[in-house]
Amino acid sequence: MTPMFERVTPEILQELEKIVGEENVIPPGGDLSAYSHDETEDFVFPPEVVVKPQNAEEISAILRLAQSSSVAVTPQAARTSLSGGALPLYGGIALSIERMNRILEIDQGNLFAVVEPGVITQVLQEAVEEVGLFYPPDPSSRGSSTLGGNIAHCAGGPKALKYGVTKDWVYGLEVVLPSGEILRPGGKLLKNVAGYNLTQLFVGSEGTLGVVTKAILKLIPKPTFSKTVLVPFPDPESAATAVTKIFQAKIIPCTCEYMERAAVEAAELRKGEKFPHSDAEALLLIEVDGNEEGVLDREIEKIAEVCMECGAPDLFVALDKEKREFLWAMRRCIGEAVKKLSTYREEDTVVPRIRLPELVRAIREISNRHGIRAISYGHIGDGNIHVNLLRGDLSKEEWDQKLDPAVRDLFERTLALGGQITGEHGVGYVQRNYMSMAYPPEYLDILRKMKSVFDPKGILNPGKILPVEESF
Ligand SMILES: Cc1cc2nc3c(=O)[nH]c(=O)nc-3n(C[C@H](O)[C@H](O)[C@H](O)COP(=O)(O)OP(=O)(O)OC[C@H]3O[C@@H](n4cnc5c(N)ncnc54)[C@H](O)[C@@H]3O)c2cc1C
């Protein structure tokens, strides 16, 4: 069923200006372009108006107004979403939390940070590192994405392997519901089983249940040492096999990233620099961290042994900070580098780690069968591989015909391996119609009922997560 929304009238605009101040509104006809897209393909969905509130009370007033006038509201942060999560599909209000960007507290006694949602992830990481603490969730977009966006998508990143994803660090929230009600689930408590866990329900809810206005995030002491190696493999299957074997050797690296040759070539093209071993068919970038250097050296030796047993001819040890940062800069630029090559669709497959060799084989078979070029890279230690399907030389017509069957094929194989259709980028707009492959109707029905408890009129981030019949 297509949701019905009202337009933003001059009266509604006037009310919005009263709530946040005229200077914090971009009215219809103003420059809405930045708020019309995120980082998902080339989609453009302009809002009718942008509002930039400063606190929960203002957001509460905006949502009450939107609910009573049946206007759609799309929460937006840094708009780096790769699933179309921040796209205002139905126009309406883009609610940008960009002004709510203060670190309110770094509590060194309890090891928690209290933040507003618009704080850039890396800004918090650097602030806590100054006092010897550590906030590990590190999406590759950490220099631009926000903690609010990370919470809404339950972002992962390389360090999720040892330290967990965003949900593992969120202990309390302040959230404004579409009704305007303000909830404060959780707190600075490491244990808390008083009632349903609403804190975690909002994590990963993609801005469809409420707007996060504050978060209490756990911190830990920063590990003192880390060691990084880059390992070349003759083929993707050998690299994927080595990943499981490293864990079977009882080593838990803090990161284990995968790059196939084409991904590395794209990064080299973008950076104008060479990667060590870039002629290998697949590379693993592995890091260990801890407080005892000798232990880390022994772990690296063991990792080298395991990788060589799996076919790695050699390995490159990043001996100093400069080399380490160079390797990470290359890895972090792959997403953007691949996107520069062509129109693309990025899928975010995840499988149990032991099934990884089957997944990399399936990706190659599907790419060949459908005649679509695929470039893969990602957080392989988590079983999470980003598959970029590239339009390349295909005509628009061929691309439109081939893409959906290829994605369905990819998801069928991923699900058959015990996996899921997204590991960290979210369902958003682009994956919503594949949700019925991932779950039976009765499961989706429960999700719909949960949405309607929080948002009975469906005004908050409409058109996301749940399958719909219409297409744009
Ligand atoms: C180059 C690149 C690399 C990336 N690497 C990774 C990676 O390694 N791991 C990973 O997980 N992701 C990655 N991403 C995806 C993206 O950066 C993350 O999903 C990120 O969490 C989005 O944050 P944002 O601030 O940009 O949010 P936005 O894109 O603005 O919004 C994302 C979602 O959150 C909702 N939202 C935003 N703020 C709030 C709020 N305050 N309350 C409620 N809902 C809200 C929006 O409605 C939307 O649904 C990458 C993206 C790019 C472009």
C-alpha cells in the first residue's frame, strides 16, 4: 500500500520556523540539493523543506506538528548511508541533526561517553584517545559519518571483528518518538534487565521508530600496541579459507579485511600509488592489538604460518606507523574508488565465517552467469563481504534488466549459506523489497506491527526497511 502524505504548506513552514528559528530552515525553493541524496548509487529524492533543530524538545515539537499534519519526516545525519536510508522518498521534512554535535561528557570514572547524535565518529574517537580511552566502532566512513547515523544503522567496520559493532557500545539513549514523546531507555549501567530492552530496539532501526537525540556509549582503555600485516593469496578461496583457520589457531585479530585484485587496482588508480603485492588475486589486511608486544609478535608469527599453509607465498609487515597508515588509507578508499569506476549497486552480504570460501565462489559464478562485473572487498573476518555490481559497458536497458535477477541470485545463495542480505549497511530503500526473501510473511508482519506501535501514522522515515509494492 502506498503511504499518503500531505505537502508542507506555508502554515506548516511558518510553524517550523517558529520552532527552530528561520535561520535553521531551508524552505521550499531554497538549496535542498545536499539533502536530496546520500551515498547510495545516483538516487535523488528532494525534501520539501530542511529543518535543523538543536535539541530533543525542538524535535519533539517538529514531530508533533508533522504527525498532526500527516507530513513525512526523514531523519538525516551525514548522509553517508549506502542503503538509501537518508533519502526523503516522499518529500516532506528532512530533519537534519547536524547542529547537535557536542560531546557532552567523557566519564572516566564509569568509562562512558555521553554524546549528541551529530558528533562525527572519528571526533569522539580522537577525544577519548586523548585521555587513553577507546571507542572501537570504526566504519570506514568514520571521518564523515556520525554517531547518530552509526546507531541508526548499527554500523560495523574493521574493528567489529574483535570489539563488536555499534550495538555493543550503546548502553543508553534519548529518543523522540513520532508522537513527540521523549524516551530515555538505559543509562550508565553495565547491567540492566528492567523490562524490554528498548535501547537495543532503537539501534539499527534506521530512523523509522524514533529520532536519537543523545547516546551513552561504553568506552574501554586503549590497547597500547598493534601490529599490521598484508598477506597476498593466489585466489579468493585460499584467502577465505585462511580466515577461518586463523580463528581455529585461537587467534582473534582486531581486524581482518579482504580485498580482491580488482578492488586494489581501483584504490591504486584513485590514490595514484602502488599497494605491496597488488598483483595477488586476493589480499588480507590483518591487525592484532593488545598490551604486550611479545604476545602480538607471536600472534603475527602464527598468522603467517597459517596463511602460508593456505597458499600465501609471502607477507608484508608494516613496521612503522607510516606504513601502517598507508595500508589503511588504501583500504579505506576502496569504497569510493570502486564507485568512481561506474554506476554500481553495492550489496552487503554476510555469512557464517566457515562458509566464506563458498560465498566468494558464488559471487564469481553469479557475476559470470549474469554478465555483470563484480568487485568484492570488506570485513571478511566477520563473514561480511561487500559485493559491488558494476554497470560498466552495459547499456541502461541491459543494466536494468540484469541487475535485479543478479541481486536475487546473490541473496538466494547468501541465504542458503545461512547468511543475510545485509550485515552493516542496513535495509533502507534499496534492500527493502528483498526482505521477503530473508524472512517469512509472519516475521515481516511482526516488524510492521512494531513499527505501528511507535509510528501509527507511518510518518517517520517512510518507505524504509519493510517491503512495499510501489516502485519509483
Ligand atoms: C566510503 C564509505 C565507507 C563506509 N564504510 C562503512 C563501514 O565500514 N561500516 C558500516 O557499517 N558502514 C559504512 N558506510 C555506510 C555509512 O557510513 C554508515 O551507514 C553510517 O552509519 C551512516 O551514518 P550517517 O551519519 O552518514 O547517517 P545518514 O546516512 O545521514 O543516515 C543513516 C540512517 O540513519 C538515520 N538517522 C540519522 N540520524 C539519526 C538520528 N539522530 N536518529 C534516528 N535516525 C537517524 C537516517 O534516517 C538513515 O536511515 C560507509 C559509507 C561510505 C560512503
